Amino acid sequence: MVRQSAWAKVRRDQDVITGADAGDMRAPVLRGVAAAAVVAGLVSGCTGSPSPQPTHPAQSAQTAQNLAGLRDVRPCPGNAGFSCGSLSVRLDPFGSVPGRLSLRVAVSDVASAPRGVLLFLTGGPGEPGVPFVPRLEDRLGPALRGYRLVMFDQRGTGAGALDCPALQRQMGASDLTVPAPVAVRSCAAAIGSDRRFYATADTVADIEALRAALGVARLTVDGVSYGSYVAERFALAHPGEVSRLVLDSVVPSWNVDPLQLVNMRQSAAVLRDVCAAQRCGFDPASDLATVVRRYHDGPALLDMLVALSVGDPSFPGVPAALHAAAAGHPDALTTLMARVRTADAATAGELSQGLHASALCADMPMPWGGPDTPLADRPAALARAVDRLTPAQVWPFDRATAAGNGFIQTCLNWPPSPAPSPEAVRAELPRIPVLLLAGGHDLSTPLAGARAQAALAPDGRLFVVPAAGHSVQNRAAGDPAQAELARFLG
């Protein structure tokens, strides 16, 4: 998640550094990703301190009926036209450990929804859903006609965020920032043994409980980044309860590669595409390889490039900064990296790094195996996997980047927990309409993942926006993905 005000400052500062025309800069977009995604422009909503009540239309009879399974239903503070309530779910959906969680839910008060309920899933993992209702309603308005929009704060997010202050300060909204091992271990200790109940399988169970509470037979599910992974897992677990899927910035149903091999290789193609559009006259991929080799900062550079593919996929100033650094003048690149890190700051309520680690380290297939692998066995297994990599598999980065990125280093130090049940599988999606959306400049969830998932969607269609980055449907007016989404949902 990239906050809009911070990214605006990064763009202004880059105008000074590079002489770029601010009119050419794209607006920041929903992040998610990847970790992770990740979402830009957190807006006030049903979480946080109550705000004054706006004029609010009366609930329709149908809306009231659809909210019968929720608790404490009332108008959403700051979200006219939506009702908010809470969904009570079991802490342990697949076992007998006692305890319950209360998840915040927002439901639109439309008088009629002939096309049914559209559940929109945000990313991270770690982002809430309810605070983004105004942004989604504004950006996707025409596509939502005939639907009742529902968003909810997935377990461990929003008001119920798993809060790990040290890890949060270090990672912000990033998937790939490398945290200190002590911050990872202290986060896991603070959450305690309950961290095993924050895997994707548990969130899938929550969605089924939400569907039942809303009293609807089937859902249309739209997921961005990690939300696309949750949507796929829900469709595979409950094929009869899904009418259609939108998968934006696709995390395949078998999850992403924690070594980030595709992401590293794709950075070369994206930077060359950017440079061709700018007529730079040099090869930014070769410059990147030189910089990684000279300064040994591959994980930080990959983190920056992924963040920019979310916040501003035109990569302002990046080719010139890499070219200067490759020639022995790294100051502009160092300044840019620092500003991107500042822009990527986020509170636990915006993107919970406690939930991020709990879910990713439970779900992701790691070089050492599953989440139950003892800590002592992990480094040797990681070293063996990295030693097998060829230079071509990691170029323009290096093996140290594969071994040292934030995904790997977080989960390397995350204490063992039982493997979630059920686990992710590479399987064909149900025979329902599926729209897959991808940005050609997305380095958080590269296009290759969307293509691989599209091959397992019998009734799927892949729509690519070549110069877009992460979360293609949530951009400014005129976004071609929004028109494609409206056609698909209509």
C-alpha cells in the first residue's frame, strides 16, 4: 500500500531531480502484493475514530434483510449509502480452539441489486477493506451498477490489526524490505500461538461465513493482488458459491515464488520499455546489473522497483539514476531509494505487517518446505536452493538478492507453525466467467503469473494494459481496464 500524499511528494521531488514534466506523472494506484501487494490513498471509513454522520438514505428492505446475519448494524461513518456491521467468526475455523473474531463489514444500501452481491477483496495480505469503500465506489462506479458492493476487514486487519510496532516501522507497506531478525521474532512472539489462525484458508472460511450471513447463494468476487489469491482459493473451495471472478494483478492459486526470480528478470524488460518510451539512449537493465554488482544492494533495489511499479509505473527518474550510479555517481539513486522508502510507510491499520507475516509464512512454498520446518534447518536448505540458480535466472540481479529479499528473510526467522489446512494447489478454476487483469509494468505480480493462471481458467479472459503497473482497475478515469470490467460485470 502506498499512501497518496507521500507518493505525490516523491513525484514532486523527482521533478526537481530529473527535470520531468509533472503533467506526465501517473496518479498513484491501489497497491497490493505480494505481498503482497498493496493500496494507495487510504481513506477514512468505518475504521478508526467515528466521524460526524452525513446525510444517509434509509436502508432498503432488501438491504436490511441482507444484513440480518451481521451484528451492530448502523450507517457507516463517512460512507453515505453504506451500512456497516460486524461478522462474528471462529478464531479456529477448522478445529476446536475456542475464541471468536469480529470482522467489520460494509454493504451498499442500493434499493435493488439484480446482479447480486459483489465482494471486493483488498490485498497485502494485511490491508483492511472497509476504509476503501469510497475509493472503490468512485473508481468502479459504472461497473458496480446492478450489484450490491460488499467489503470487509479480513482477519488481522483494520481495527483488529495484528500490530507489531518494530516490524511495522521497518517494513511499512512493503513486501520486500528486509527486516531485522529480532523484529520478526518479537512480532511472532507478540501474536503468540494464535498466529497459525491467520492463513488464507482461515480467511476463505470467513468469506463463506459472510456469504451465509448475507443470505445469498452466490457471490461475484473481485480481488486485487493478494485479494486475487484469496478469491481463487475461495472459488476452488466453494465452486458452487461463486458466479464470476475478477482477478486483478494476479497471484496464482499456487502462490508466488519467494525467491522472486520472475520479478527480477521482468525488471529488465520493464526498464527497457520505459527507457524506449523516454528515448534514453542507454540500456537501463545493464546499468542495473552493474549497480547490483558494484554496490551489493540488490534486495533494496528490487524493493524500490517493485514499490514504484505500484506507486508510479512510469518509473520517473529511475533510468537516469541507474545510469549515473553505474558510472560511479550513486547520489541520485540513493536519494530516490530513500524517498520511495519514506513513501512506503504505513501503520498497522493501513497494512498490518503482523498479518502479512502470519499469512505469507503459512502459505508460501519456501525453499526449506512448509511452515512447520524447524528454524535450524532453514538456512542450509535456502543455501542449497540458491546455489542451484544460474546467473541467467537472476539477471540483472544476483543470487544474494534471491536469498536476501524481504519475503525470504521474514519467513526464515518466523517460528514454525502447523501447515494450514487446506493447502494451496495448482488446479483448474471452476467453469465460471473469469476476467484476469494485468499491467505490463507490474513488478509486484508480473504478467507471467496472470498468464499462468489464465491457462487454468477454462472460461477466462486475460486483459493487459501494457504501460500500467499494479492494480489496473483502480486507476483514474479513462482507465481501459475499468471499461473492460464494466463490460464483464454487465
